[in-house]
Amino acid sequence: MSAWHDPDRTIIDAFLEKSQFRPGSRPTYRWFLRSFEDVALRHPAVDRQMIEDWLGEMAPRWKLSTLLNQVCIVDRFLDYLVQNELIASNPVAELRRQHNIKQNKPIWRALASSNPDEALAGLYRPAPYGSVLGDFMRDHVAVMRNRGYQYETQAHWLLRFDRFLQAHPELAGEPLETMLTHWAAAKPTRNHAAECQKLGRILTKARQRLDPNIPPKRFNPRPEREVAREHRRPHIFSPADIRLMLEVARCYPSPHAPLRPLTLYTMILLAYCAGLRRSEIAWLDLGDADLRSGTITIRETKFYKTRILPLSGSVMVELRAYLDARRRAGAPQDPQSGLFWQDHFKDRYAPVVVTTMITNVMRRGGFKPLSGRTGPRVHDLRHSMVVNRILQWYQAGINPQDRL
């Protein structure tokens, strides 16, 4: 009895070979897939029960977070089996479609929980545009996209409103204004109030397209202004704040990536002292740092411009220390390799990861709450450099216009 026919047990090796994974990753992936295959041999089909049994056997051996990071390889393997007609369907993908969610990982998390039925029920999302206004909103999105608009954010607003209407069928016979009033009262946050204002304008314009006699909706700018004041309040770091952030970065907990604390330290140093954007930090190459001239080259960034920035002697000392540690960690010395290199994936850090790590340092330093968008941004380091430098010039009796 087996979920798929493979008497020689060669399908896993064929899958790994076709997928062209890195040689260092294949042993781990093969071990996971072999454990999955061992459970499949005891089941007549690959179904939800078989997957739950496998997850139950893996749970005592791995932390849930680690296990969920590895199930993506099983997902790809199941799709491979479907493509080769070895199984009828991927049960995880089927559950995802049944619950109207976009990704498979929440399904895996639910199946690994102590109560999979309850967890899956909590994931369920109504079918898109299934409310009384569903067809009207779907047609409006199609019209706007046919006109050349991406209309992604607005579509998300409409889908959220659509799910609310499906959850409250008693509103089906009410006027649109009443529906919007109930939707606005569903959440007390400033973001939701601003979204409801914009959603009301969108729906009114869509109705005017069908009936020009409908009066325009009066726009109230107050909710958007309150959101902007809350989330986009500028923050200028003082030199003492920067020193605290650097200390926090040096002590950043990273037992599995020893180079990361020094990497974070150097990232923050360059973000402040050189005024770099997060994407500029991420896309720096090893060859961009010129230790002889004490400069760093920023290539084709905003508006496709390239600039060469001089660095102070103290910054160059720290940069040399990082480059020495990077070399000892086994990072490639090719000038085109990423300056900020991570040993886990053997590649440069992506801009979003740079933002996440520096934001975590800000949270640990007490500059931001433990969660949410409130508080300083990574980009505020760049602004702080400019403000503090101009203040130093003023304090020294120097006219900033003479230096700019």
C-alpha cells in the first residue's frame, strides 16, 4: 500500500535533480522528503489525514517555526507528483482553494495545530465578490484596469468591504450609505476610518458612471490627515540615539549567524554617516568600497544616478573591521558579491530584510513599539544625518549654504 507508485524510490532524487537546488541544501530536503515518503507508504493516498500523520511525527523533532519553513519543499514535491500524474491532486492546494486563501503556508500551520478543524475554520474567507454588491464592484475593478490603472490597493479595499457585507446579510436591502456607516463602525482605528472615506468616494464614482444623476460624495480629509500625523511623523535621531542603536546592534541576538550583529552595526553606521537609503545598503557590492581612497560608490539608485561618497576615518576603520570579519566568515571576495552578505542563504540581504533588521534594532532600543508602524523609519536615519550636520555647522558659525 503506497500513496504513489515508486518501488525503486527514485522519484525524490529525480525531483531534487530537476529543481536544481544548491548542493548544500539537498541533503536536508532529501531527509524531509524521505520522512514524508515513509509516512506515505503507510497510506493508500496523499490526503489530509496522511499529511496530519506526517506532521504529527515531525512535531517532536522540530520546532514548529522551523518545520513550517521547510514544508515549502514538500509543497513543491506534491505539485511535482501532480504534474507527473503520480497523484490526483495536492491536498494542501485543494484546502487552500476551498477556504479562499492565497497561500498554502496557513493551511500547513492549521494542519500542524492541536485542533486542525478549528484552525481551518478560522482561515475560511468568503468567495471574492460574493455579496449583494459583488458583481457591481467586480465590474468596476475590471473597468478601471482596462483603463490602464493597476487598481491593486482599491481592489483590496473593495474585497474587505465585500467580506463584511457577506458576514452581515441583514444589510443587503439597505442603501449604500447605511452599509458604509456600518462598515466604518466595524473598527475604531484611524486607518480604517480613512479607508472608509476613500472607499465611499470610489463606490460613488462607480455609481455615477452608471447614473450621472447621482450626486458626488463630499470628501472629508480629516481621517487621512490623522493617519498621516500618526504614521509619518518625522523623527530626528540625536548622536546619543545613534550610539545607543549601534550598541544594540552589536549585541543583536543571532546564534545561528555570528556575522549578523557586526553586519547590522555597519549597516546602521553607513545609513547614518553616509545617508544611505535601505535599497542602497542592500545593493552595495564589495567592489563599491574603496579602502584606498576612503570612498564608497552608490550605483544607479534613485533617478538612475551614481554618486561617490567620502567616508570619515572612523567610519573607514569600522568598515575595514567588518570586511575582515566578512572574509573570515567565508564570504565570497568577488567585487560583484554583496557587501552585506548573509552566510545562511549565501547571498546579499534583500532591501526588505535590511528594513526588518534595522527596525528590530529600533524596537530593541526603545525607539519604536514592539509592533506596528508607529515610530521612526529606517529612512529617518538619512534625514537625521543631514539635520545633525547642518546643526553642527550652525553651532560652529558656518553658513550651511557655503557647504552645500
